[in-house]
Amino acid sequence: MSAALCVAVLGGAVLAALPGPSFTLSWTHSIEKTEWRESWTIADHHLVLAEARVKGTGAGMEPPPDARLSGGWFVWNPRLAPQERVVLAASDFTADHTLCAGADCRPLHGWTGATEPSPLELRVCP
């Protein structure tokens, strides 16, 4: 059985379990209004950031020197240690994150049924 991704209340109950072993997370930068996208995989009970891409540069979004330009995106392979969880903030002032698992893409809170923005965490399901 392959690993599953859990979307949970920050530090608490699981709201949704999505099939693994990979997913994509994207959002629009609150100041620059530019899309940021990350591709993640599940390995050894951890979340591993495989690739990051951004459609432009600006306030806190500068791609690293090893980024390459591909199809209008700056693309690179981040050097981030495997994570036990990824915490996602929520705000009334920005659009929700988009989470794609398999061929299904939805706003993050669309996976959980929550109607109010709230911080959520992504982690590997037990």
C-alpha cells in the first residue's frame, strides 16, 4: 500500500487523506501576485520537496542561482531536508493554496470541506 497524504488541523485531527505518493502545492504570492508551485513526494514517512517553480521574481521570491528558466517559470530543486509536516497559513487577504493529488486539483480547504480559512498542516498519514 502506498503512502497517503493527510491534511489536518494544525497539530490535530485529520480532515482528509489523499492518495500518494506525490502532490503539488501552489499559491499566489500576496504582494507580487505571482504563482509559486512546489512538487512534493512521500518517502520514508516524510515529505520531500522535489521541485520548486515561480513565474517571476520580486519581494522575497528570488530564485536561487541554480534556477533555470523553462516555459516562463524559474525552476529548481531545493535543498530542503525531508519534513515531518508542512504548515500552511491561511488569510482572509489571499486566495487559498491549491493542492493537486493525482489528477484532482482543488483549493486546499476544498479537500477538507472547511468554509473558514484556517492554518492546516500536511503530513504523511500513519
